[in-house]
Amino acid sequence: MNKVRVAVLISGRGSNLAALIEAARAPDYPAEVVLVISDRADAGGLAIAREAGVPTAVVAYGGAGERDAFEAEIDRLLHEAGVGLICLAGFMRVLSARFVEHWHDRILNIHPSLLPDFPGLDTHARALAAKARVHGCTVHFVRPAVDSGPIILQGQVPVWQGDTPDTLAARVLEVEHQIYPLALRLVAGGFANVVGDAVEIDPGVPDYLTGPAECGHRH
């Protein structure tokens, strides 16, 4: 099997990175994580990558005036590694429209809300403030507008009485770890493709790739 070469961009602890690396260990998984790039040298995810034998790089962000150089270095590393897909996993830098368009339909992101609800930060607190009854996460293709783009998969959890942002975040994170590897499998395997402004899932996708009903649904 010719596996799609994937780079994961991180800024923090790397829990979704760990889920992607673990999933990619399966012989039939159509992608392999070949590079992890962080904008922070102290990101916990770098240790996860190194322990798994995945090459790492740190590209420091010098400020808005240096974004072109920052992205150029990331782009150089991606091409040098022969990357076909990029997964953003807690990467806290907004990528420029030029970078996003250069990698059009080749950048995936996971966001901790059921988009289009609650784009941006503090999603769990905002969901509670809005008295949402369900909450969740979304894997989508990246577009220049933040937290927009065709949705690949979503997973939802109930919001319980007495929830705090932390308890809700923990429940959502468990679902993130399920749907991100699944979404990458669908994209890398050619089962999920952008048509217009939406993602179409191949109706012939094997049932075992669709995941538990409560953790994701097709778009």
C-alpha cells in the first residue's frame, strides 16, 4: 500500500497527534505520519512524536511581521518530507490565505465544537453559556476564514446538568480522538472528497470505516 505522507502541526500537548500516530500503526491505514512541526519548542507533542520515531521540527513564530518567513520555512519542510496532507492538531497559528490556497484541500483541522456553532476559542464555556444541549467536535478542510471549510466528520456528546468547561472538554476530547483518525483515513483512502463547498463520502465506504453512530456522521 502506498500510504499518504502526513505532517501534523501542533502547538501543545499533542493528544490528537498521539491518536493519529496510533491509528497509522495499522497495516491497512492509508496514511503515515512522517513529520511533526511545532511553533513552540516546549510543546508536549514533540516528545510524543520522538517516542514514536517521527521526525520533528520547531519553527518559531517571530510575530505578524515575520509570518511570510514562518510559513515559508514550514512549506520548505513539508515539501522536503514529501508531505501530501497536513493535519492541524491544536496548532494555534492562523495560516495565511496564500498558504491555505497553496495546500488547497490538503489541510485538515479539528475544532472543538459542532461547526458552524462556536468558531474560535473557549468553545466549551460558550456552549454552556448558550445552554446547548449537545456539543462536540468537527473535522474539516481548512479555508482562509478561521474555522470554516467543508466538513468531513462531526462527533457529538450530550451536555449534562452540572457540566463545567473542563468536564465538557474532557468528554469532547475523547470523541476527537475517535473522529480525527477516522476522517484522515477517509480522506487519505479516497473515500471523502470535496465537491463544491461540501464533502461527499463515497457510498461504497466499508461500514467498519464509518465509526460508532454516536461519534460521527456522514456529510
